[in-house]
Amino acid sequence: MPVLVMKFGGTSVATLDRIRRAAKRVGVEVAKGYDVIVIVSAMSGKTNELVGWVNEISPLYDAREYDAVVSSGENITAGLMALTLQEMNVPARSWQGWQVPLMTNSAHSSARIEEIPTDNLNAKFGEGMRVAVVAGFQGISPEGRITTLGRGGSDTTAVAFAAAFGAERCDIYTDVDGVYTTDPRISSKARKLDKIAFEEMLELASLGAKVLQTRSVELAMRYNVRLRVLSSFEEQSDDAGTLVCAEEEIMESNVVSGIAYSRDEAKMTLISVADRPGIAAAIFGPLSEAGVNVDMIIQNIAEEGRTDMTFSCPTDQVKRAEKALEEAKENGDINYHDLVADTDVAKISAVGIGMRSQSGVAAKMFKTLSDEGVNIKVIATSEIKISVLVDRKYMELAVQALHDAFELDKAA
Ligand code: ADP
Ligand code: ASP
Ligand code: MG
């Protein structure tokens, strides 16, 4: 029988009533003749609570124990979803990641999926089971320890299952009815897109649009999974939501297709480091070894052989970055005057494949922000995106002003 993957995010399984509603949607697809793999997140707020407990007990925690704790929210919803389906007379059972087993590498708290054997689930489908409910976000390492896939990782679980089982489609049910030109919570003018290209979705996700985890888009693109984002709160037709698809499937699009923001970015500046060959390697080597994901980098012009080096990294990695750099200083590998962390910043990005062929986007972006009196602290660009770091208090203003300036409320 054809396989469909349906993923329900935290708000879609937040209460028993919502689990019942989600289960009904699953029942509709089963009645159409699909074998369904349901991927569930933890109830909304649960993972944050678990992360909070870990941080309170151990700020520089052992990531293996972090994973043991934060993966647990999904165990509850998987079991509850299977029970709800059984109550509706749909043959279903739940699976935790290790039972499948969803095999990952050992990068705890941000593990990558290595393999999903299909025989266990297929054997059960063969015996008449119609729905396999799988706990999202979790897997097992080669060492036999529980791993998690990074925040928002259930999206990636869903796409990986769709690829492994050759699913007809992977439907991501969430609390908005698709992918918008920007976060609809920030701008009332945000417009829902019927389709978005993999590349654009990949950039938007990696630049902060948490509607899909970045890795899930990467996998969908690589394995050509038909990926759809839609609401679990409304009755859905077969073409509802937003389809994430190949560029060729999209006829018209704006030069800029979306604005993303991230408030989880910190700006760190090393004051007065020696400007010598090898200095960048001496700074960013230890950071990378400490697992710090450096994003933007600027090195200022040197004066009298010394310079300031600024970089950005996720806010929750600031402590790790400080520790790594202080150790490098103690070892004599680098020498700096001071290390200043600014966590009151936000990254705003404009994304669009149209930028490949059209110039002037950066100029328009900078002019718009300057007209609003917003100072730009760091800039980074790539082929299809421009990102700036600004004071966090201007974040919403900047998103709205750019959304207006690029006329994203109007279709191409
Ligand atoms: P789930 O719990 O279902 O995984 P998430 O909270 O992870 O849901 O993702 C959905 C949220 O993503 C929406 O509520 C919305 O606020 C946010 N979001 C950010 N950018 C966008 C965008 N461009 N389009 C749609 N939603 C977005
Ligand atoms: N529950 C996990 C999180 O909140 C995974 C997910 O929901 O995708 O990050
Ligand atoms: Mg999510």
C-alpha cells in the first residue's frame, strides 16, 4: 500500500483533544488506503521545560544526559497517539527512536541521521498494522545512547522516514496554514505562499524561520521528497498549505521571496588581537572544536599590528565560546585584550533566488533600514540571501519595513 508520512508539531498534540483531532486526520488518510507513518513532537512547551531543568542542574551539561532528558517528551505523545488511534479502531502502535531503530551519529543534541532500516515497521504493516506512530526528534548512537536531532528535529525525522519508505508525500501539520513571506506572528501583512523552492526554504529555515528545521529541507531536497506544510486546525483539501518543491515547478516569484529573523544570535568581539598570519585559525579552530557554530565574521582594519575580530554565534553557545577562547588565551595560542558578548542583537535576512540575476537588493535593504533609523552592525551575503545584525529592539520594525519595501504582500 502507498505510504504517507504525517508529522504533528507541538501545538497540534498539546492536549488530549488536539491529539484526538490529529488522529481523526490520520484516520481520513487510512480510509483512503494509505499506510501511515505518524511522527509526533512533544506537547508544546514540554521540550523547553525539559531543557530548562537540564540547564538549571548543569549549565555546561553532559550532552548525552541532556538527550536522555529532552527526548522524553515525544515518548508520551507517541504512546497517547497510538492509544487514541486504537480507540478509533485503527490498528496502530508506537515506536521510540531506538526501537525502529533510527540510527544517528554520536553528535549528541544535534545528531545526524545515518540510517532508518524499514524491516521492523514493514513487518508490522504486513501483519495489518495501519499506522506506525514514531516519536520524533530522537534516535540512537552507535554507542547505544539516546540522541536528539536538534530543536525542531521532528521535521527531520518526518522527512527522513518519507525518504526511507518512499512515501508519496510528507505532510507537516503545524499551527499556521503554510509557509509565509515572513513569520505571520510578526507581520499581519505576511502572505501565504502556495509553493516555495527548496533552496529558498533552506535559507529561510537556516536564517531563523522555524516553521521547518533546516536539516529537514536539506533531506527533502536531496531525496526529492514532496514536502507540504499545512494547518492541523482546519479541514484540509488535497492542495492546501504550501508545497516545498523544485525551482522548476514555480512559474513566477518575487526577487525577494521572504524575510527571516533570528533572535538567538549573539555578537562577540575580541578586542585587540595580534594581526598575524594564522590568527583566524587560532581563534576559530578552538571555537569549532568546542562545537560553537560561528556564522558571520568580520575582521576590522588593523592598527599598529592589532585588530578587533567580531563574529556571531547562537546565544546559547556564548558560554562555550567564552570558555574556548579563554583557554586558548591561557595556552598562549591567542592574545587579546577583552572579549565582549552582545546578546541584545537580532539577525534579519532577505532571501530569494531572484537575487542571483537581479542587483540592487542589498542597496534597497540598507536604505530601508537607514530610513527607519536602524543601525546595521554586521552584514553577510550569499548568492540568494543578505543578512544583517541589528539591535534586537528594532527586530520587528526591521522585518515589517523590509516586508513593505520588497512588496511581499503582493504576489509576483
Ligand atoms: P511546530 O510545533 O508545529 O513544529 P513551530 O513553532 O516549530 O511549529 O513552527 C511554526 C511556527 O513557525 C509558526 O507558528 C510561525 O510563528 C513560525 N514561522 C516563522 N517564520 C515563518 C514563515 N515564514 N512562515 C510560517 N511560519 C513561520
Ligand atoms: N520537541 C522538539 C523541540 O521542541 C522537537 C520538535 O518539536 O520538532 O524542539
Ligand atoms: Mg517545529
